[in-house]
Amino acid sequence: MIGSKTKILNEVLKMLPAEKISDAGFEGANIVLYTKDKDFFLDNQGSIKKAVNDIKKRVELRADPAITLNQDDTEDIVKQLIPEEAGMGNLLFDPQRSQLTIEAEKPGVAIGKQGSTLKEIREKTLWVPIIRRKPAIRSKIIESIRGVLYQNSDFRRKFLNETGHRIYDGWIRERRQEWVRISILGAGRQVGRSCLFLQTPESRVLLDCGVDVAADEAHAYPHIEAPELEIGQIDAIILTHAHLDHSGFIPYLFKYGYRGPVYCTAPTRDVAALTLLDYVKIMRSNGREPIYSSEDVQEMVKHTITLEYDEVTDITPDIRITLYNAGHILGSSMVHLHIGNGLHNMLYTADMKYMKTELLEAATTEFPRLESMIIESTYGGKDYIMPSRKECDDFFRQLITETIARGGKVLIPVLGTGRAQEIMLTVEQMSRNNEIPQIPVFIEGIVWDITAIHTAYPEFLNSTVRKQIFRENQNPFLSEIFKRVGSAKERSQLLEETGPCIILATSGMLVGGPSVEYLKELADNPKNLLIFVSYQGEGSLGRRIQRGEREFTMSNDKGNQELVKISMQVETIEGFSGHSSRKELLNFIYKCSPRPKKIIVHHGENSRCLDLASSIHKMYHIETAAPRNLEAIRLK
């Protein structure tokens, strides 16, 4: 029985035969209708399409869970209808929402010509079938993360419905005038702990909420103690990408009561969950009490709403967002916010790359409207000139070849997502083209599981890699040169028994993780090579080594302190970065259509923020600001 509904639901229901709809509700900003009438579910005579055209919102009709075929019989039918060559994997039922997710190695084959197979499954079972690409690399961790969503089907339906009511039930705060205000709670003239707090008279939205893994505890977390922020009053969190300096503090908010939505892309959800669980594990292994638990990470996953690039959705009564490709890592997004009824349009770039890489397409520059922009400045200073990609490849090839020739090992500390896969593609291509000797590439940490996620979302990768993944036996991530290291015992065997090789291990800044363990064992041999390919945060061991320090005190397996001397060769190659160079940042602004009237520069060390802000103002005559943490700026 349909109870009291909001105005927009009542409008939709008036357009449809009353006796045909058994329930109506929301899934975030989308409207979902359920029917117990099989014939109406299979053919609604265009009434749903007309409703969509009239209200300009997404409306979906599903069979009421009461009339769907039981799961065992449905599974038998699906196995009969999906061709064997589709490579069917897991079947995941979402019984409260009448949806069935089918994993397949070849989604196109599973879907059938013009969707014929899906249509037949729908007709015979009354479930709504969804085809998802089966990862080429299996990961039990990924399967357990995704399983959280299906094990909590009843919760998800209620949560999504409540989210929709917050969007459509009208204003809950007193509205006297329209304004837009942004508070910098992290990454103001620094790299790390990104956190922006957007306020309007009606809405309270967080844009990212990360940690600074290289900082001491007093400076590691965003300023959530700011007087304007109350965790219980936050309407939504938007997560741009999975790196810890943008995602690492979100589970803490769930620990202390936040129960609203987290908006991001699907790969960001998967990678972030994996990265956050690893963060908890690393804190424990370093003898620190984690600031939140795996249960808090699970709670975050349960409250995540995923969006595609270019998909427009309301998140509060007066804010509508669209995610665009940021070119930084898998699933990374720039966030376009349309605030009020045309009151203000803002772009938050977060971390972005305005150049095609081995892995991703360049960041998007076309937007519907744009009055203000918040842009990163990691490499935005005048003091920094990033080498060309060709120069980086040539230097990388030279270093690898020289180290192998002298019988050494190459250690490359990497971020679990982004630089790891970029380096994997680079090494695989050089190996395939015989530009470097054929040697094994050992992978440890969460890199393997995150690479598995990359193989599940080829549509987020650039066209070259996407085509390789689609073609049989050409997936670069499945190359025989890559070897997984799954335990400390396997790591010891690698170090003692293996000759020249490349080792990719987390963390990228040498702040905990297996990369530090490898460094301890390889550091004293001048034949070995350490290559930094990621940004090294202030205070991190990686930054200290870059600056020339060659002796460190580290804990050994027994918890005792030991002196580690670095005799191995140390090099830095910054052109592999997923951040834009200064030139790319300025070109991005030049190419932006429309060009913003105000630009806020953040996510960069103090001098680089100020340098970039000054250059933007001089070159483009655009108003700029480079606020510190805890400063607030009125945008409208």
C-alpha cells in the first residue's frame, strides 16, 4: 500500500493507472515504481517514458519483489540463456529492489543482439538484469566489498529512499537570502587531508575528507572541529577519488554518526574501500591504534551512491552535481556543482591531469556553466618544470637497463592506485618491445587487488588500454612478467633467491607497508636502485631520502631499532605523476569553456599555491585566491 508521498511522487502517480502501482519511492534522486501486474511491467504502453518527459527526472518501473521468480529457478534460466562464450561469473541478487547483477567476461555477448538476452531474462523471471564486466584478475577482497551491498539489500532500499526524501521533500532550514560559502578544512596551502565544506542556506556538503599520511597526528586530519561543521548536519559527501589524502577520513565521520550518502564513481567506491581497509591494517602493523575500524569502512560502502561521468543528479534541494573525468587515477572525478536555480556554478577539480597518459584520457574542459573554480597546485609553482613523458620514458629505460646489467634490483614505491598501474603499463610495453631485458616484475601490497579493479572498469581507461583489455590475450595487466608476492615468506624468497628484477610495492611515500621492508633489505647494496615516481609528502621518509638523507633508524621484526644506511642508487622521475604540471594547469584554465570568473588555488605547498594564483591572475585577468586552512570564502 502506498503511504504519504512527496509532491513529485504524487505528480508521477497521477500520470499512471492507480491500480497498477504497488509501491513508489526514491533511489537517491531517481524515482522507482513497483508493480504486481506482470503485463504492465513488461509493457507499460509508453506511460513511464511520458512521465520522464513531463517531470524531467529519471523514472524506473520494476516488478514488485512479491512477483519475481525465486532465485534458484532464476539462476537456472539465466545459465540457460547466457551464451557460454560470454564467460558468465557470479550472479548477485538484490531482492528488495528486484535487480539481478550478472558478471560476464564479455558483456556484449551476455547482453545479446539489441539486448535480446536481457529482455528474455526479464520476461521469464521478472527480475531487472544488469550486466557487469567480470574482472580479468580475480580478487576475493573485491568480491567481499561488493558483497556488502547485496547482503544489505533491505537497508539499501530504505537508505536510498530516505536520501530521495531529503532531496525532494523541500527546504528544512530557514531561507532568508541566497548565498554560497566554502570553508577550507584541509589542503589549504598544503598537500594532504583535502577537505572542503560547502554551505548554502539549505545545504551542508563535504567535498572530500582525507588524511595526511606523512604528517604527525596533530596535523594529519582535516579541521572537522571548525565551528561551522557539525557531523550530524552534513547532507552529503562527494568523494572525488580514492587516494587517502582525499578519502582517508570519511569512515571516521561514520564512526561518529554520519549516515548520509557518499557520492562517487563505482571504481572509486571499490578502490577507496580497499585502500581504507589497508590503511587500518598498516596503522595496526605500525603499532598505532586505528582511528576507525573495518566496520566503519563497511558502513561507508553501504551509504555510497555511484554515478557515471556526465550523469546529472540532485543531492540536496538546491545542489545538483555532475562528475567529469579528472584524468588522475581510475574513476577520479572533477565535480561540477549547479547551486540554486542558476544562482552559481562551481567546478572542484580535486587532483587532475590535463594530458593523456598510458592509463587515462586527459581531464575534461567542457562544462555547461562555470562562475568559479577550485583547482589543485601540487606542481603549480614557478620553481617546478616537469619533464616531458618521452624524457621520463628514456631515463626510466636507461636506469632499468643499467641496474639489470650490474645485477641489481629496482625498488619502485608506488601508490596502490594510479602510479602503480601507470608503471605496470610502461614496463609491460618496454618489455614487449624488447626495449628492456625480460625480467620479472614483483608486485606487493594492495596493488594487485586494485589492478584487478582496473580490469573490471575498462570504460574508465583510455582508448588504447580499453581495446587491449577487450581483445583476447592482449590484456597488458595479465602479462607473464607480473608476479604477485602474497606473503612475508615469498618476499624473503624473492630477496634471497631472485636475481635482477623490478619490485612495485606500497606505500608510495615509504610511510609503512611492504615498500619500507624492501628498502631495509636492499638499501645497503650499491647495485640496487630506488626510483621515486610519486609525490613525496613533507615529513615522509621518501621526502627525506629525496633531500639526501642516507641514514635512518627503523624498527625491525622484533620491534628493536636498527640503523639503515642507504648505499643503493636513488633517483626521482616526476613525469609519471598523475598531477598536472604548471604548464598543464595553465593550459587547462585556458581551454576551459566557459572560463571561470574566480579561481581558488589549493592542494599545493605554500609557495606553489601563491605562484599559481599570481600567474593565473596576470595571464588571464581572473580573480584568484589561495586561502589557508580554516579560511572561508563567499562565492556568491
